[in-house]
Amino acid sequence: MPRMTVLTEAELRRIVPLDQAAVDCVEQAFLALATKAVAMPPILRLDIPEHRGEVDVKTAYVPGLDGFAIKISPGFFDNPKLGLPSLNGLMVLFSARTGLVEALLLDNGYLTDVRTAAAGAVAAKHLARPDAAVAAVLGAGAQARLQLEALTLVRPIRKARIWARNGERAAAAAREMAEKLGITVEAAASVKDAVAGADVIVTTTPATEPLLGAGNLEPGQHVTAMGSDSEHKNELAPDVLKQADLYVADSLAQVRRLGELHHAIAAGAVAADAVFAELGAIIAGKTPGRPSAEALTVCDLTGTGVQDTAIATLANARAKAAGAGVPFDT
């Protein structure tokens, strides 16, 4: 009789931490997107505007992997007012050979958090200066914390600043991350203060109006924008993309529809048919990366189904190795 494994968030947190293996897993997913016949349909999204809610469904099949994941990811951004997390959801891993369910990953969005942070690390690894030591994070939620932690896996970060609209949350996040990472982390009073002199800047908010403009940026910086994963979200002003020496997308087709590029095109700052590099192509060596130490680089991460299949596959492998989860006859 076919069997699947049911894994809870607690188990997944134990066996799939944000570590170098998670970063490598997501890096290989981007590489596959550039070098293999990956099947990745457009994101399916349901909006529930009266509750600031949205539900994304993502999936991808990667040739060579034994399974493929389908992820259901709700984001309800008023939830913190109710004492609830903004993000939750689950993943289902299917056999690529038979289509049977192999694992039900009840992660409440944890695996999405890990793969998103890992993607930020991959972007910094390939686009930020090798000596990048100062980070700025816009946002103070779970993803902001994870992005900073992920940066320390790929760059010699020794100091960081966190800005958020809620100064108390920024201060709390700064204290927590300073203790966890053993580096200097401070709360910034403004976006300008946060990014001044930073080597790597990561935006992690659900903002619908730009937070960061070209006037805030300096030569030599790298910006990773990961909050604009739907048409109405926007963290970077269009002039940031226009000023960038190198703009990189996770999926060019996707960012034209719902990323920061989408807004730059709508504003007339970038031509609708302009061609840009994808992160996977840079990893594969098909496209040049950072052109110089003084260059301003930008990476637009909207989140791809190939990342979800990659992290779900890693989770399933680790669950088998650890004997984790509950087997369930289907």
C-alpha cells in the first residue's frame, strides 16, 4: 500500500535549519532553472483584500529530481495585530515517477522562510562584493532576521542595521540578532540611516509604495529586494533599477509581471522589452556577474516554484535520514 510521511513544523525546524546545505540546495535550484528543462508554471494567486490576505500556489518539476512539490502559501498581513504570524501554509511532495504523494510538509511557512533566506544568501554570494561587511535590512519580521542570518553564511558580515516602520520592533530584532550572531546590530531611525555605508541591503517588507530610492544608494552596494512578490507590492523606486549597473531577476518572465521590474516598466523607467540577466545564468557562468567593486547591483527575488521543490526535496531526504515524521497509508 502506498505510504506518505507527515512532517510537522517542529520536526522540520529540527531537521532543516538555515544552514550552508540549505543555501547550496537553493543555489542548485537556480542553476537548474538556467541549465535544465525545468517545468515551472506561473504563480497562481488568490487575493483577499479586505483582510490584507493573499494565497500563492507555486510548483516546479526539475529533471533529475525524484519528486516535485506543490506549495500553498497564505500571507495575511494584519495577522500580527491578532497575535498570529503573517505567513503560514504547507507543501506536498509528489513522486515525479508515479505522481503519488510522498510527503506532507505541515511547515506553516517555515520552509518558505528558509528557502527565501537562502535565496538572499545566493544573491549576495554572486552579486555582493566579496569583502561586504556591513548589512542593512529593511523590515523587522521573521524574514528580516533570517535574511541577516543567511548573509553571514556567505559574506563576512560584522555589523548590521535594521529599520522598520515600528521602531520598537526594529530595536527588538536588533537585540535578538546581535545576541544570536555575535555581531553588532543596531536599529536605524530611518531608511537613509540604515543604508548609508552598507555593503549589502535587503528589503523584506510587504510595502506597496517604494521605500528605497536611488538617492539613498552609493556605488559598490548590492540590493536584494524580496518583498515584491505580487503586482501591488513595491519596495524599490523605479530609479533604482535605472541607476543600477547590473539588475538581476530570479525569473525574468515573473518579475516583468509582479516584481520590482514590473513597477519600473509601468513608470517608464525601463523599456518593457528590456532583457536582463537571471540569477541562475550568472551562477552557471552564462552571464557576467558584478562588473566591478564600484558597481551598484540589484537582485529582484519574487520567489520561484523551483526553490520550493528544492527545499521540499531536501526536507524529505533529511526526514528519511533522521527517521522523522509519521508514516501514513494512503
